[in-house]
Amino acid sequence: MLMRAAFYWWPIQPIGLLAIANWSADRMWLPFLLWWLTKVLLVRFASGKMMRQARFFFIVLILAESSMDVVATIVRACSGGTMAGF
């Protein structure tokens, strides 16, 4: 975090390091990549107004992913763990 604060060009995000340490990092790399790519494209080619409008879309995506994980966990727990995780 110190390197990121000291050098604006530092490529490693602290939140990315936390995500890698998680057990589900192998399932989460594609959503992180897509989020990052979308953010970069919005910052580069869109205005601040477009970023504020896209914020709701990203919040909905986060809530949808989280709710699907909850549903899968509940189904897996009720079925004795026979449902494959996604």
C-alpha cells in the first residue's frame, strides 16, 4: 500500500493481493479481470458522468455474484454437498 501511495504508476493493487490469498481465487480471476478492463475503458474513453452511471451497474453485479454464492451454499448444505460448486 505504501508503494501504491508513493508511486501512482505502481501496478500492484493491495486489494488484488488480498484476493489472491483467498481460497476461491481460481474462480474469481476472470470477474476481476473483466472489472478492471471495464474500469480502464471507462476511465480512458468516458466521462465522469458515465463513471457515476456505471457505479450502479457494478454494485448490482457484486450483489448478484454474492447472492448466487449464498444460494449455492444453501443448496449444497441442504443436499449434503452433492451439488458441484461454480
